[in-house]
Amino acid sequence: MQIYANNTALLTGCGFGFIGNQDPKVDNTTNITTCNSNNGGVMRPFNGAQSPYLPHQLFFMVDASDPTKINFGGEYGPSPFYFASLSMPMDARRDMFKYFRSSGKPLRSYDSIGTQPNDDSYNVPLGPIYLASNGYGQQWGEIISDDYTIRITLTGTTKPGGQPLYFVNHPSTRNVEYSFNSVPVGEKVNVSGYIQVFKTDPSILPSKIFETEASPYHQIGRLEGDGWSVNVTDTPGFFMNYGPYTTAIEAGNRTATFRLQLDNVSADNNAILAIDVFDATAGVVLATRQITRREFTTPFTYQDFSLAFVSAANHQLEFRTKWLGSSYMKQDKVIVR
């Protein structure tokens, strides 16, 4: 029913289970589901009716060698009724999970569902449901928040032809869902797999890029090719770049990566520059660090330096680079994820 990461609940509603319907374009209280409690291993409709029904088993076990991995197995049938669709959804919190991807498809946002040819939609009492199909042959599917990723991997199924993978943007949840398609009378199917939870890799998340040479916000320095540079004739202690006062950074845990280069990386180990993230709305520095000469490994070669920070919604943010003197340096861009 629930998965926790660092004491944070990740799931909502049913959590993980089987759900089925006799009409593929209807999602209402006549659906059968494992969400109903005390049903004795039989899926029955949400509305309490005794028919249609479908026998099932579903079990979970924490992996003996990996505490972040939950093994699962499931079985349904033999089916006493014909079902137009049956699926196995993992329901995650709508306020947390923004993105999804699978083994054979790139990252997408849940908000983008409904914009591509294979997407679908239908209405429910709470509002429209949007579905993205990632097709057959997907070994795993992931639901992704800024902080945590839940991956479901299937290791086996007796369903002929395998199972298509869907991602569903529901008015109350967002999920990854393996579909068994139609279930004929008398059919019985087994499925096995595992669930993993891990920290989201920031590098896979969409980024916003602020090119330094395109910025109007500089106290010192000059345009040079693909970036903005300063040298020993400039006055130390001023910002070679600041701004852009953007409100486009979503609230939450973020990382700003400054792409920089230096001419001499070995003369001494003095502090050459300071980078920071400044919340211009609140008037506070969210993160800062000084960078010394020998933190650069190769002269005249761009290198990335990152700052982790927590952003507030609709606040104006600056990504600032203060030159401290003693060397030529150039900044290419700031990348925020």
C-alpha cells in the first residue's frame, strides 16, 4: 500500500495492485480492483457489487541482498468473466512525480501526455485521464520526482505476447501501469518482477541553460567567443556575471552548474572566483562556494562546478560569478536542473 523513502510517502490511493474493467473506455465504480480490503483474494467492483469478480494473488518480499529492492509476484484467474482490460498499476503522488521513462523510451513529463500520436484520454468523474503508451517489449518503467525514482522491472509473464506499458496522468495520481489487455473466460496468468527505489539522477532531469555571452548582466569583463571573460586588467571583487532574475526554476531541490575555464592551473592555489545562487526575491544567498586555482585540472578547458540549492516557487533567482583576481578566466554558461 505504501513505499517510504527517508520517511517520505511516495504512493497514494491503491499503491500497487490489479485493476480491471469490462469496458476499456470507462473508469468508474464498476471497475474491479485489489484496492478493496478484506476481499479474500477476489477482485470485486469498487461499488461493492459481488459481480463481476476475478480471483487473484499478489505478494511482496524485500530482497535479501538489497533493502531498496522489493520482489513481487502475481497471479489472476482462471477468469469467470470476459474483461476488456486488466492492468497492474503503481500509483504515485501527483504532487511529487513529474516525469517518466522506460527501457526503450526517453524521459517525458506527465504534463506532456496527450500531445503525442500514441497518447490517449478518456473522462472520469474527477476529470480527464491521459495515457501514454510505451508499447510492448519494455523491460522496466520509471516514475520520477526531483528527489526519488521508482522503477518497476518485469522478469516474467505467462501472458501471450507479453505486456504493453502505459503511464497514466490521473486527476488524483500518476502511475506506471503494465497492461494484460483483454482477459478471456478461463484465462489464468502469472507475472513476476521487482520494484526499486533510489535517488533521482539529476543529470536525467530537464535543464534550463543560461548562456553567459547572451546575458546583459556583467560588472566587469567582455564578450569572447562562446562566453564572457575577465583578465588581470579587470578590477577584482566584481561580478563578471549575475542575473538573470529568472522565475522559471521550479520549487524544490535544484543544482546549478557553472561551466568555467582558467588559463593557469598550477601557479598557486589562491581563490580565483566565488560562485553563488542568490534569491533576489527573498534577498538571501541560497548556496555559495569559492573555487581555487588548482581545482581546475587543465588550462583553457571548460570544467563544471556545481551548487545544490533549494528553490522557492516564483522567486527571482540569480546565478552569480564573482572574480577575485590573479588570473584570466572565462564562463560559458550556467545549467540548472
